[in-house]
Amino acid sequence: MNDTSTYNGWTNRETWLVSLWLNNDPGSYEMLAEALARSESDFKKAEWLKSEIEEEMYDLPLGASLWSDLLGTSLASVNWLEVIENN
């Protein structure tokens, strides 16, 4: 029986996707590496990473739209602490 409350061993698909992209896209990986190098708790690193990703989202030319709402909702579902702890 599959556990439908997780995705590929991660909290959810959104968390898995963020981790996947952060680890496989050079620009995104630099942001992840910067977060991991911070001399703070994992929780603070996760907050910083979330803030940086959200800031990039707001820089996209989406304006108020279905797409910006979907993107924001997806990012709100990410378990940022799990991303930090598994890298």
C-alpha cells in the first residue's frame, strides 16, 4: 500500500520539486549552498531560503493572476526545514 500523504519520501510533491530544482539547477544550487553555509539553526536557514525563493517569485512578471496565486500556494506548501535538513 502506498502512503499517499508523502511524495518520493518527502512531505509532499511541492517539497520534493523544490529540493530537486535546488539541487539540479546551477543558479538555484548557489542559493541552497548559501543557505546551508549560514551559521544559524536549520530553522533560520529554512526561513532564509524560503524568503529568497519567494522574493524571486515576486520579481517574476506575473502580476496578479491565476499563475501567481498557484505559484504562491505551491510555495506555501513546501516544508523548507525538510529541504535544509536533507542537503
